[in-house]
Amino acid sequence: MRATIKDVAREAGVSVATVSRVLNGSPNVSEASAKLVNETIERLGYSPNFLGRNLRKRATNVILVIMPNAEHSLYMQICVGMQNYAQKAGYDIITASSNATTAVETRHMNMLFNRTVDGVVLMGTSYDARSLNDLAKNYDIALCCEGVTGADVLTVTVDDEQAGYDAGIALIKEGHKRLAFIGAESTALSASRRENGFRRALADNGIDLPPELVYKNTYDQDNGAVAMERFLGLPEPPTAVFAVSDTLAMCAIRKAVEMGLAVGKDISVMGFDNISMCELTNPSLSTVEQPCYKMGELVCRKLIDNISSDQKDNSYYTVAHRIILRESTGD
Amino acid sequence: MRATIKDVAREAGVSVATVSRVLNGSPNVSEASAKLVNETIERLGYSPNFLGRNLRKRATNVILVIMPNAEHSLYMQICVGMQNYAQKAGYDIITASSNATTAVETRHMNMLFNRTVDGVVLMGTSYDARSLNDLAKNYDIALCCEGVTGADVLTVTVDDEQAGYDAGIALIKEGHKRLAFIGAESTALSASRRENGFRRALADNGIDLPPELVYKNTYDQDNGAVAMERFLGLPEPPTAVFAVSDTLAMCAIRKAVEMGLAVGKDISVMGFDNISMCELTNPSLSTVEQPCYKMGELVCRKLIDNISSDQKDNSYYTVAHRIILRESTGD
DNA sequence: GTGAAAGCGCTAACAC
DNA sequence: GTGTTAGCGCTTTCAC
């Protein structure tokens, strides 16, 4: 069996209390004892059991990030930002993916309930506002990327409405007068906010957005192709398309190219997120950048603050987005 | 404070043992007690503390996957396969990314040492064979995607040498006689195995692979462009390029297109992995598919078998790859 | 500076 | 079928 603190104490001829003190860097240990204990730890290959420690301390210093889908590189980049802050604060970040199903999400939330982790960041959730509010009373949770209307819970997102607006304006500035929109489920708050902003941009410029130029389905990338095919089959096809994600946009571009169009010339396409692939595709993809790293740091910092304090900050934080124009809009 | 098993016992007027029995589905509980306990649990909003349970059981039923880089969608897809098996076996899968640095990898390995998790899957590692062998003696670990020569540790990968060979043959069959190779660090065993296989394919067909047609650097996607630019600047540029990853290949394609070539016609490019983006790019990317889902299931099953038994299986498992031809090779 | 001992929340003998 | 109790490995009073 593996060595325990008792073994170390016995071997070193000191009490478990002293070993514990050494382990935790307490100043009340003589140099001689410390040296002896450290040598013994080394010799036995001892490593403290965190189940015991955490049980006693009632804290794990671990934060769990639950992602609705593991293939979204955006989330992983946000995690990098989280890591960066967490490390300094003595926390570990672990991740789990819910495959966007409620059952799996709940399963992972159990790690919060059963005290395996101290806090959870939800990159989108199937919980409603009421449930989230209840949860936030007893646990430390945060939403990132995807807010929930009416949820009085720590949240970090871009200003999706404004981002949608800015995307619309950017396309209009390129001279487009017939624009289309590829959205997502109506349950996705961010997507509908982007739509609202986009609509506002068109309205501000006296441009109509007829229903046939709006396609909303799931975030599944293939829907980008379905949308584009439909748009291009119209008597009067759009000259610009705004999609609520880069993958939807890329798939739409792919379909447009297949149908013989020169994207960036015959038709402009704009995505959302600025995943690393945007620069690699032909044409490269214009998009709205989400500042992942910054979002990660912010949500991590605020969540750890909440964990360490009994004064809960349930604010809704908004971080600045940025429009990036590349070849897919003719730049 | 949150309710404990004691609170439930007191409120329900039974002993903690009975509550524990209900919690663990023991048959030795009267229906009446069970009902009472469950009601009390519900009423108090009780959720068992797994730190206590796991400490007592000396097991957490959690497996940690450590990924060298979080942006690699391949790893996440492998995790989906792992999830699938793990769920049936009553295990949870969590992930952490090491950013390919030894320090962070070690930090996460601590979760294994300190008993926060029961086992670890390493998607590539900075440990050498000797360290891994030592680790495997005391802990349950597995390697996935990336083996380590001389490591007598449970491993699941594709047959990289054969995959490289098959990629080479596929390109040769298309009529290419001047082929180039984009590799990665020499420390990446999989990359050098793919190179070996590729070289074998050329040799079998009497084709030379001169040093100027080989570019090896990191997996950083930009190196794909650097390599392609160099190749195309040669007096006698290649007509086909094999890259050890899809992102390297995509970046190479991007550069070739920028330089005015029609990829799939003037030059063929083949990647490795079959990430979902392969079908979205223009041209779509020919590649060697790694059966992620299957690899995930397999490594998870074998690792859990090891955890549950004292008979350790340290085999090296190889799963079947598949050549997929798309537009980037003119198909 | 050090040790004895209580207790974190839980499970599993063991006794009845 | 149920309760009592020891103990998982650790930290932290409290006393010396």
C-alpha cells in the first residue's frame, strides 16, 4: 500500500502533526525536523492524499468547466485564460463536456454537489433562470459565453447584441443591401441577441430582413450549407451573409464555392468567434472576435473571489469584441 | 451549512448506516425506511459528500485525460469515446491541458498522486520511458495517440508507420513522383513513425526523398505555410505533399493557394487525423483518419480494467486507420 | 517547537 | 433489518 502521513511520522520519529506542518509550510517547525521529514517523504515516495486533506479543509481548490460540446475550440481557449489565473490563485481547472444534453450536464454538476470541486463554470447550460438562481444560493457557479435571461448569476460574455450590430454595419459598409442571417436555436440567448443586433443594424440603414433570408437551426456545422443552398436558390439571393458561428460560416462558404460562387467577390460571408481556423481557410474568414483569453481570466477571477468570500458577486460582465475583416468579405 | 448523512439520519430517525445503505442501494433496508430516508434526503436537499465517500472507499471513479494542447479537436473526440464507455462503467472523465509543458503536466499528474483521480490517460507526454515505467508500477496510466518507445505502459494508437506508408502509396498511385514531407519535432514518436512509413512507401517505388523536400518543426500550424513556401521555391518543386497533421496540411494549402497554385490539380496535399474541418475547407482535405471514438472507448475500457484488477495489462494496442481521399488530392 | 486527540463525512464490519 | 463503531488520511485546536 501507499505511504500515509502516519508512515512518514513513524519513520521520521515525529508526530503526524509535525509532518502536516512541514507539508503545509508552517513556520512552527524546527529546521532539523523539517529536514528529517522531507527526507523521509522523499525516501518513502510519499504524496499527501487530497481526499483526506480536502475533506478536512472542506475545499478542493478545483474548478470544473462544463462545455456543451467538446469540439468547440473557443471553449478550450477560454480555459487557457482560466488556467492562467487559476494557477496563480492556487486552483486547478478541469473540464468536462456535456454533449449539450441535460442528463450529462447534471451528471457533471454532481461534482459540485458532492464537493469534488469548489466551483463550476458553465459554457452554456440547459438550466433555466430559476434553477440557476437556486443553485447560485448554495454553490459557486458562473456562466461564460452564454448568459441566461433572468439568471442572477455571475456571467461573462461579449455584448452579443452590439456584436451582431457591428457585424451588420461592417457588411453594410461594404455596400451590401441584401443581407442574410444564419442563426441557431432560439434557446441560445447569444444567437438571438446577435440576431437582434444584426436586425437593428439593417433597420438603422433602412434595409429589410425578409424571412426567406433568415435560417435558424442548430449549431451543427452542416446547417451552414443548408442555409446557403436555400439562400442561393432564391430568386433574389443575398450578397452578404452573417452567421452566428465560424463553423456555420465556413460550411456556408464551402457550399457557395461548390455552387460556383467566388466568396468575397460574388458574396460576402462573416462568422463569429475567430477560431484559429479562420485564417487557414480559402478564403480566410471575416468574423467577430471573442476575447477568449480575457474572458477566461475574468470569469476565473470573479468565481474564485466568490468562492473565497461570502459576499457573492452576481454581476453580468461584458467584454469587448472586435470585428476582423478578411477575404470572405472581400478584404 | 450543508446537510450531512448525520443530519439525514437524525431527521429521519434512523442510523447513519441505514442512510448509507439507502444511498448505496443495499437490499437490506425495509421499504418503509428507504422511503423515509429518501423523503428526508429530498427535504434537506442532501447530497453525499464524495470526499468522505472516496476517502473511505479509496477510489474516486474518475479518470483524468491530460492533453498536450487543448485546441486539438482530435483529443476531444477521443474523449467522447471515452465518456461513452466510462459512463457505463460508472466512471467520470475529466480533462486538463498541459500546454505541452512539463511543469503543467506534472501539476496535473498530481491529481493521480494525491488520489483525486483513479487513473490518467496521456495524449502525448513529456515523461520518458523510464519514468513512465516507474509510474505504471504504482498508478494506473495509459498513453493514447502518442506512444513512447520503451515504455511498458498501456498504449492505444494507430499504426503510424503503416499509416504513413499508406498515405505515401495513395499519393504515388495518383501518379506523383516528386513528393515532400511536413513533419514535426523528432521527439514526437508518431510523427517520425509516419515519416518512416512514408519513406518506405517511396523507397518501395524507387522514389527518392531528398532533404530539401522534408521540413520538420513543431506542430504549430504556421509551419505548414513555411514548409510549403520553401518547397515551392525549389527549382524542382514537389507535386504532392504529406503532412503529419491536418492543420499543418491546411496551412500549407493556404500558402499554396496564395502563391497561385490550384491545390488538387497543380499540387496534391494530404493531412493526418481527419478533423471535422477537413470537409469544410476549399479544397476539402484528403487525410488519414484516426478512429477517435474507437480509440477512446478502447483506452478507457483497458484502463478501467487495470484499475479494477491487480493484473495490469500493459499492452500496446493498435487501431485501424483509414485513408480518405478528397479534393486536395484531386479526388 | 511538538504531540495528543478530535473530527471532517462517509462506508462497512460486526453485533443484535 | 438496523444500530454502533472503527477508521479512511488529513488538519488543527489545545496543552505542554
